[in-house]
Amino acid sequence: MSKTTEITSIISTLSKLNMQRTNYIFSLVHGKSLVHGLPHKVFRKCGKNNCKCKRGELHGPYYALSVNKDGKKKIVMIKKADHRLILKEAGRYQYYQKKLAHIRKINKEIDVLLEKLKFITTKYYP
Ligand SMILES: [Zn+2]
């Protein structure tokens, strides 16, 4: 690959990465609230002897958040009245974390490409 072709290729890739990063950033900066925690369903036994759950048909689903607090994993039950809102906000939190990881990956890729471009185009004088 010629030097000019390589430079053009790097600039093109930088442009794509930068656009992608901008899209990710602006999909996160809406200012809506997020709830920390990974949502999941919980099924339970009630303990009554003649109940269907005794035969394996568990009660639920109930919704809970798996939360990391001080390095420990905690399960927090979500009140039924809060399901819709909390699941939506927890979904936003998961989305945020995922996109943030993408943005960090892109930052590293951009850094590598800029170093490469610097290496290709730098002259040493005299
Ligand atoms: Zn039961």
C-alpha cells in the first residue's frame, strides 16, 4: 500500500469511527434517569403444603434488580407498582453501560490510528 493510500484509508476509518462515536454519545445524553442494576425475573415457592408450587409450578414472575454495592451483589425486589418505570430505567442503564463500553473501545481504536498516522507522516529534521 502506498503512503498516500494508507493515509487516505486511516482518515476514512477515523471519520467512520468518529461518526459512530458521536452517534453513541448523543444516544446517551438525553438526561433521563437510569436505575442501577441488572433486571431479572424471580420465581418462588410459598411454602404451603397443598400449593401448586410444591409440585414445581412456582409463583411469579416477580421482578428484581441485581445490584452491586460495595463489591457485593445484592438482589433488590421491585414493587409491583414500580415495574414499568424501574424496568424501563434499568434498561436505560444497561444500554448506557453497553454504549459506554463501545465508546471506550472506539477511543482506543482512534488513538491507535492517530499514532499510526503520526508515525507515517512524521519527518525527522535534519
Ligand atoms: Zn405456592
